[in-house]
Amino acid sequence: MDAGAVTFPRRSTRRITVGQVPVGDGAPITVQSMTTTKTADVDATLQQIYALAASGCDIVRCTCNDLAAAEGLARIVPRSPIPVIADIHHQYKMALAALEAGVQGLRLNPGNIRKPEHIKAVAAEARDRNVPIRIGVNGGSLDPALYEKYGGTVTPEAMVESAMTEIAYFDEVGFDLIKISVKASNVPLMIEAYRQLAEATDHPLHLGVTEAGPLPGGYIKATAGIATLLAEGIGDTIRYSLTADPVEEAKAGRLLLESYGLRERKNVDLIACPSCGRAEIDVIAVAEAAQLAFAGKELPLQVAVMGCVVNGPGEARDADIGIAAGRHRGHLFVKGINVAVVPEDEMVDTLVEWAEFIAEHGAEAALARVDTEKARREAEKDRAALLEEQGDDANASEQRVDLIHKRFES
């Protein structure tokens, strides 16, 4: 932040942790988005998640609306580079299935799951697994009883009461890993609802203008609501709800926070998979080495460190450059295209060298200087060997899928 820059006093809140990402109590404000793919389409969803992570997204939400989606989550969660939240609407069993799939958070809409026993069942299971829940009040799906109570219209008071009622159900089972949103498409309504909520509770708040719409108007509406509240110290995590590629949401959220001085500007944006059953290297160690190697270098690139060549280049194909491990070799890729194979102990140095070249000359020039077809064949050779050795389910995802079926059928 520039010397002498104005800072915004943050509202004091409790803290929760979504996966490894802290939210509230002075933690950096996080950027969220939601996938638009079918969650059952694991590969497409993971590609979108990696694109979001490369664009500054800290936490991602995926719909869990049927059994196939829950099965997809079981396969997505262990391969996602950022925490995954399951979006639940009417079926409380979908929340239980998502927890079985290993998600790091849930989003429940009080206007849709209305039976107290169902709400408390989900909260009790989330409590036992130490998984936080966002109470997602939405002006467009308010409980009809509250709608009528407040004169047949959506009011800030009605939205806040909805959230507080849900908290009371959670309290009954001793669950308090909560963050809350009171979103509306009407900006003044949204702002006032969050102001009242901030006075009513000390739980962290998730900011957003729901259904903000397409660009450029969506940017303006979302920024008007979110930025106003951030300037008042309200808000711990944000989402731009745009009718656009979700990558645009992540970019907008990141840029807003950087513009406000609420997140540090990055040069290299280093993303890395969290490691899983396929990892051929110590991903954490290599990522930390890469982070150190890029420290101080003014390279405005997205760089990926992936644990295996089986999925890495495809999942992180939107990164400017990345490297994936395979059979003691590093497979370098530019925009998802394999370009070189290097010894494992040269992975980080090679990554830095190529990143510097791309920053100066561009990705097309980098691709033009190598035999990409040869690199692709080498990567495919290692990929095939790993699949033969490890099988298709190195992450034991199918065990989770079986548990989901048992839970759903019970």
C-alpha cells in the first residue's frame, strides 16, 4: 500500500476457516466465485476452478443439486487448488451428501430448507466435521411467512430476521462456524440489510449483490454495493454475481480489493494443486521453492505448480506457465500446451527461466521456440505409465461416492 494511503477500519468479527483459508477477525478479505459447469462433469469443473484460482479466486462454490453432483464433488475436492463450498437449495440430504464428499463448506438458503429438524441435522453433521456453513439469505427467495410479516415486500428487517432465525437453529445443536450473507439485487436494500446485520451479530459476513447482471452494468451494481460496505469496514469475503464467465467475477473481486488496499497487489500469481493420491512430488515444497524463487521478480504472470502430469496441464491450462511432475521429470506447459521436459531437480529453475522469457517476449514466442509435439508425446508417455501403475482412482474418490450413495439411500 502507498505511504499515506487511507485505510478502512474493519468490523470486529469471529473467525472461521474454510479449508485452510481464514475468514473474519482481521483475516485478508477473500474473493469467491461459483462454477457454471455441471458439477457431475468433473474435468470441466476442475478446469474452471483452476482458471478461477489463477484469476485470484480464494474460495469456490459448486452446486450440489442431485446425486450425480455429489459424486462429482467427491472427485473434485481432492484435486481442487482452493476450498470448495457446496451450494444447497431445497434438499437437505444433498448437504449431507456434500459433507460426505469432503467439501470444506456449505451454503444453505433459509428460504428453501425450512424444516427445523432438517436444518439442525445438517448443522449437527457440519459441527462434527468442523465444516463451516454460510447462511445465504436471498431477497428473491425469502420465506413466505417473513415476506407476509413485513407487508408483502422484501425489507432489510425481514432478511436479517431470516438469518437470525437460522442462527438460532444452529445454536440449538451447538454449531457456530457461521458466515452470513443477505443479498439482494436492489443495491440500497442490500446495503441497508448488511448494515443492520452487522449490528445484530459478530459473525463474519459474505458480501454480494445477487443477480447483478451482465457486463458492464453488473460490474457497476456489484461494486456500488460491495465497495460501499467495505469502506464502512463491513465484509469479510466477497463475490461479484455476474452474468458472465466466472473468471470475470474473480478478477473483479481481486481488483476491487487491491484498489482499496485490502489485498496486496501480486506480481507472480502462484497457484498450486493441494496434492492428492497422484502427486509425484512434494507439491508444498516445490511450491514454496517456486514462491521463493519468484520473490521480488516483477513478472505479472499466472504460474502453476502441479503434482502430476495426469491432470495438471489440463486443470491449469489457463495459467501462463506451469510445471507438472511425472516419473521423476518435470513437464513444463505454457497455456496448457506441453513445451519441455526437465529433470525433477531443475523444475523450479526452469519455471523461472521460462517465466522471465514469457514476460519479455510473450507466450507465442515461447511456444515457437520448441517442439511442442515432442513434449506432448513425452508427457503422454509418463501419463500413460502413471495411469497403468496407479489406476484411474488414485484419490480413492469412489469410496466417498459409495458413502454418498449409502447416506442418500438411508
